[in-house]
Amino acid sequence: MLEQLGIINFWAFVLGTVFIVILPGPNSLYVLSTGAGHGVREGYKAALGVVVGDLILMTLTALGAASVLKTMPLMFMAVKYCGAAYLFYLGLRLLQTVIQRPKVVVTVDTRSSRHGRFHKALFLSLLNPKAILFFLSFFVQFVDPSAGHTGWAFLVLGMVVEAISFSYLSLLIFGGDRLAEVFRKHQNLTRLGNGSVGVLFMGFAARMVAE
């Protein structure tokens, strides 16, 4: 059935997806920090932003964005640098919370609007080079266009990616919620958590620019 849709090496795709999803990155780090600082409900808002962002990237890939970005490197570089700038900004905000004595752990903006965390996670996902490179370089290798069912193949593989990603983010959210209880009792750990995530975000930004 999968071969008829043009999906090749399905289990290799699943295994590779698992390893890529669990690699530390700005998306998972933001979901973890949101779950730790604001609880399960807010953590899932951030997770939903990541899932929607990945869905958009997969849709663009299926529509041919992969070939466009490969033939227009300047466009890819523009996306890459925009993502680096946004990550640097978030890291800076986190470091500011360390100076301002934060009341919650690992949060980018304690005054976020009702849907602010969803939008921030969505923006991070869309400008995340790891996700973009995944869909450009890895995702498309498991679809055989000659089978004539490219759209269905992308749909099936996309659902697999979303299921794995959502499961992993759920683990981070519930783990972060439990860690929050520890951090709330120890304000020094709160400062250390905010500062560490801020430095990591700025490190991600520097690495993106250097690559």
C-alpha cells in the first residue's frame, strides 16, 4: 500500500524522524520552557504553534517550495537570518528577566496575550532551519514522484511526523510542569533556568548565522 503511494523505506523514515525530532532545538526548548513556567495548558498552546508551523512547511514542500529554495539560495539565506534574529531577540528577553527578578521559570514573556505563545511558537517553527532542512533534505527523499501519488505520499508521511512530534512535545510539557514546582520553590534555580535558556537561544542564533 505504501509503495503504491510512492513512499519508500518507510521504517527508515520513521526512525530518522524520531531522532531528528528529539534533537534539542528552539522549538522543543520553547515548549519545555512554556510548560515549566505556565503549566500544561499554556504548554499545549506552544506545542500547537509548532505543529501548525510544521504542517505549513510540509504543505509548502509538497507544493514545490523545496525545489524553489534549492534553486534560490538567497531566499533560503533570508529565512535563515530572519530566524537567527528572532532567536537572538528571544534570548535577549530571557536574559532581561534574569536581571528583573522573574517570578516564573523559563518564560519569554510573562505578559503574553491569550494566544501569544501559540504565535511565538508558530513563528519559531516557520523560521527554524532544522525543520526547513528536514523537509528539504530528508523528507523528500522518501517520496517517489514516478508513482503518481505524490500528494498522498506527503500527507501520510506528514501525519507520521506530526504524531511523533506531538508525542514528544507532550512529554516535554508534562515534564516541564513537574519541574516548575521545583523551580518555584528555588528562585535561584529560576534565574539559572531563564539565563541558561536565553544563552542557548542566542547560541542557536549564532550557529545559524555561522553555518
